[in-house]
Amino acid sequence: MSNTYRGQEPSPSWRSHPAVYVISGVAALSLFGDALLYSVLPLYAEELGIPFMAVGLILSMNRWVRLGTNPLAAKTYQKWDLFYPLLGAMILTVISSFLYSRAWGVAVFLLARALWGLCWSHIRLGGFLVILSTSGASLGLAVGTHHAVTRLGSAFTSIIGSYFVDRGGYQRGLTIMTILSALGIFLVLHLRRILPPSDHDPRQKDIQERLSPQAPPELSPIMCYLSGFVISFVNAGMIVSSLSLVLQQRLGDLIQLGSWTFGIATISGVMLAVRWSSNLLISPLVGKLIDFGGRLKIFRFLTAAMIICLFIFASVFSPAVTVLTAVLLFFGGNSLEVVLDTAIGDTTYHGGAEKTTRISRYNSFYDLGAASGPVITYFLGSRIGFKWAFFLGAGLLLLLLLLEFLGMFPVSAQMQKTKSL
């Protein structure tokens, strides 16, 4: 292990430790196959022999699996250093992407998505642990940086991968992105050389004391859990999983821009790329803001803004309004993820030694929302229309905001309770 971190003071508040960028690159490359599947699977389901009603289950399968693999990842990192779980997860990620690059039927797709769920549990938790071990007062900036770099991978595959699919077909597009994602294996190997001492190293205690912020958490663990569920239900679960079909319903199958004609797969890919690429600016900016101004006020503002946008998205069918409100929802959802990831990180500094357990529980609530979102959205969309799913999402956000304003889960009481969980 490199000595570059030993004896150094915490990173300045305006930049993150190099390990944050490397683990973010690993996560970005691991997402290539997953991000592309959201863009193209709803459009190619019939060609792949997948029933329409099974699309939501396939897209959410990895998240259902993560309800079990998130605690497993916590136990893995409690027993092992970061390197070996991350390396194994990245290798299995490449295998899972290859499995759903072929028309092998529903069963193989479900198996591949379950395998990806296991991988992402370890990659996501590993990213949290790297950030927490290298960030203190600049925790928000580190989380924002991680989001920005990670989602750059999703933006890349949403545009380039969707273009490959439109031009060369489903199989070729997925195969190309699978090959590119294998580069993440080499980044994991590089990460080993720059990681700070792990929790298994006695030096980590001294480092953690110097990194720990002085301010107490502003959102309780329970509030972070519930908020993670609702935000992921709306953002990753509802909007992302149904965007291509909603655009097809409101814009048509082809879009003519001058002499260029674009398929709906490319258009939806570009829209999703806006979601991912917006992290490059928004996530570090939000992280910096909450480092200096706190988490709570920005949490309230963003939640209220998303409620308004979601009501408009559900009720106004104009193509221009659909595109605009979808973009605003992406911005709001991305920003709230940074706020919540940072807020749960705050509780690990002040809540004792069980940080892997607390982060794992937060990840599970997040995954439960993202997993149930596509299933409920496609069920309501096939029965009574997608707009009712979006109204439901707005209602859940409103309930979340009311719970916070009423002080149903105060920080001091919940911090004491969750220490024993």
C-alpha cells in the first residue's frame, strides 16, 4: 500500500483525495451495461422475446436482490479490506453485462440483473467507505465529486451506447459497452496503491478523528432512510424506467431535426444522458453548498421543487413541457441524492463504529424505492396510464416533506435509537 496518505492532513475543502476519483471511475465503468439497458430494453423487449409486463421486473430485479446483498456487502467489508471485494465485483459486473447482451430469454436476464445487484452492493458501499476514509469537512464536495464522475459513465453509455444500438442493433451495442466496462478492472488494481489505511489498520482511528466534522447531523438516520426510499422511487424507479415509453407516447417514434432523423432510443438516451451529465456541474456545486450552508434547508427546497415539477410532468402532455420538466426532475433528484448521501455520512461520524451497517441499511431503503418504482409505474401505466404513477410520486414527496416539517424523526432521539440497531 502506498505511503502517500500517511501523516498527511485532511484534504483541503476545495478538492478531493485522488482515491475518490478512482473509485468514481470504477463505479462509472461498472454502470455501462446497466445504464444502456434502461434506454433500450423497453424498446427491444418484443424482439428479445420479453413480455411487456416483465420489463419492469427485469429493470428492478437488481434492486430487489440488493435488499439482501447490501447487508452481505457490509459484512464483507467488515471482514476484508476494500480491494478484493471491489475486484471481484468488477469482474462479475463484466460477466453480467455480457449475459444481457444476448436474447437468451427472461430467466437469463433476471439472473444477470441479480448478479449485477450483488456487484453494485459492493461497488456502492466500497465507494462510500473510500469517501468517508478520505473526507472530513469536505464530505459534501467528495460525495458530489463521486456522483459527478460516476454518472459521467452513465451519460457516456446513454448517448454512445444508444447510438450503437440504433445503428448496429441491440446485440452489438451491448457487446461494445461490455468490452469498455472491463477497463474498470484496471482501475481497481490502481486503487489498491492509493487507498488510505482501512478500518482493519490501527492507523485508521487516528485518521478518522482528524477527518471527522465538528457539526452534528441535520437529518436523522431514519429520515435519511425514508428520504432515500422516496427519492429513488421517484427518480430512478419511476422517471428513468418509463422515460422512453413516455417520450414515445408524447413525441412519436421518430424525431426530425432538419435533415437528421433520430429514433426514440437515441432521443431517450440523450435525455438520460442529460440526467447523468448534469452531475458534472450540479453534484459538486450542491456538495460545496451543503458543506458551507448545511443540509436541511437545501433538502426542503429541492423536495418542494420536485413536487411542483412532478405534478406538471403528470398533467401537461406537451412535448416541450415533458422534456423541460423531465430535465428539472433529473436536476432535483441528482441534487437530493448528494444531500442524502452526505447526510447519512454525517451520522456515521457521530454514530459509533457500525458505519458499514448504517450505510448498508440506507442503501437498502434506496434500493427498495428504486426496485418498487418500475413495478408500480408499469403496472399503473398499463392499467390506467402513466400519469397516475407520477401523481403518486408527487404525493409521496409531499408526505416526506410534511414528516420533516412536523419533526416526526428528530436527530437527537433517532441517533440514540439507531446506535443500538
